[in-house]
Amino acid sequence: AIYNLGWPVQVVITTNKERFLNERKCCVGIGEQLVSSVSDAIWPQQCTSADAFDEAVEIAWTSTWTAAYSAVACKGLVQRSRALLPG
């Protein structure tokens, strides 16, 4: 459907959300570090078919997930002085 609409897809992965705010257990994690990784936009017009678009989104999801969780494991984090939206 997104391919036919011509809308872009951007993958955003954020780690440790469940530790920061767990609605099921009604608890909040104080001092938890969240890491976000954001992919480039993927435009349907850049792909030759809907299947190619789906594959591009899957590749972006996998690489964005890997980047977010690798940053946590490797401590390759950029500390910010204030909260910022990704991008």
C-alpha cells in the first residue's frame, strides 16, 4: 500500500524502551540510557517494484537495528546536553 501511495519509509529504532517505561508492570526506569538510530528515507520511486521496495525496507530495518544495538554494546554513543529528536 505504501509503495502504491508513493510515501517514503524511514526506520527508527530505539533501545531500552521497555526498561525506561514498562506500562505492564507500571514502572519507570530512572537513569536508563536510550539509544536511537535513524535510517535514511526510502522512496518507492527509487525501487523498481513493490518487492524491491519491501526488500530495501527490510535491509534498512536490519542495518538500523544493528547500528542502535551495536552503539549500546560498543559504547559508541553521542551524549547530548539536552533532548533532541532524531534526525
